[in-house]
Amino acid sequence: MNVSRRAVCQVYGLIAVLALVGTWGNNIAYLPEGFVSFQRTFWGGTLVNPSSRSITVDIFFFGLAIFAWMIMEARRLGIRYVWLYVLVSMTVATSVAVPVFMINRERALASRDTTSIAGTLSRSDVAGLIAMAIVMVAYTVVTLL
Amino acid sequence: MSISRRILCQAYGLIAVLAFFGTWGHNFVYVHLGFFGCQGAMWRDSLINPAARSNTVDVAFFGLAVFICMILEARRLGMRGIWIYALFFIIVGISVSGPIFMINRERALAALDANASAGTLRRSDVVGLILGAVVVITYTIVLLYMTWS
């Protein structure tokens, strides 16, 4: 089935909003401490056990690979301020900055190619993505309770 | 400056290898619990405090957004086995399977377009990425030291 750019951008937007709520709904616990203490407590909190350390390393290396691709895509498509997404990743959340980049990438692709179709997915792809999203939202709700 | 597909794939490969050691250097602590015990203990430990929970939510939604883009690219380029990467996201590491997908994407693009260049980067982009890599690798070594000591 064809997937429109509009639908893909709406999904990316929804992911960015859910990610903002999911990450900062947890980060809010450290906010009363002020910026410097917040950073110290937050990063200290990511070091407490092997699992939290593994996830931190996972996000860093995945981010490195994706940022390399994002910068090359930005140079190819003429998307400006690509390093701003890196800054937002570090100060807000990677899961907020990257979907916003994806939206701007779709807009840049649409300006080159007037088709409104972002691509094609099989019904099983869509079902799989919805199942993944449900699991992630459920996990996020658990973390916020 | 033009970046060759070969160099880009080597960089992705290096990231995948370093990420594997960087993540499983911690995960091995749970391996003796068996597959389900390992999964249970890891996810339980990921809930230990707000920072760990925030990072886990971050990597999950980051992965979801990138995975949507990956599926669209895989269908466009005729790449097979895309859902195996999703499985590897969960059981090996998103930072290992993500770069491997990128290597196979470059191979698929090379099959369509014989141009050896993957794209262009400014010198400042390359410097920024190298600095980012140095910080990530240094931090990874510090974290591995914490687990092993």
C-alpha cells in the first residue's frame, strides 16, 4: 500500500510528541535541582547498573551512525542547520530531534519530487509497526506511573 | 568533500563492532540468567530510576522513528529481511543492527547507481563527527571500566 508523505509526517510528529512526554515526564524529577545539578544527577542516574549503562552506550553509538546519515542527507537535500538537531538531541531528547529531522527530510524530498507518496509498505509492515508502537507506549506509561 | 561508499561502510562497520563490545560488555553480567532471565533482569534494571527510564524511552522512540524510515527505504530499494533488523534491535542492540542496515542500504544503492560516492560532507562535518565519536568511545570505556571493576 502507498503511504503518503502527509501520513508519514503525522506519524513522525506523533512520535516526537510521545517521546517528549515520555522522556521529560521522567526527567522532571531532576528539574528542581537547576541546570548543572540536573546534568550531574541525570548522568549519574544512567550509570547505576549494567543495564542502564548498556542502554546509554546503545543510544550513543546508534546516534553516531544516524547523525552521520542525517548530515549526509542534509547536505544532499539542502536541509539547513543540521547540527541543530544534534544539539537538540543532547539537550532535549534524540527521540524528539530525529523525528523532526525526518519531517523536514520529507518536506525537502517533496520539494524535489512533487509526488505525495513517501513510499510503499505491506499491510504486515504496518501491523508490525503498530504492534511495536503499542509496546513502546505501554512501556512508557509504566515508566511514568 | 566527497565520501566514498567504501569509507562510509567501513565507518558504519566500525560503529557496529564498537557498539557490540560497548553494550555486551555490560549485558554479559546478565547472560548466566539464561535468555528469559537475562531479558527480565535487564528490563527490570532499566526501570531503576528516572534517568534510566528516560534513556530507555528515548532509545525506544528514536528506534521507532528510524525504523519507519528504514522500512520505507528497504521497500524502495528491494532490500530483504527488514524485520530481522527489528528482531536484532531487541535481542542484540539497536546500535549494532542499525549500522549493519546502513551498510546493506549503501550496497543496495550502489547496485542501482554505480557512483562510488555516497555523498558529500563539509570538513567541519567530518571534524564534528570525529569529535563525537571520540567522546562516545571515551565514555564507553569509562562505563565498561565501571562494570568490570
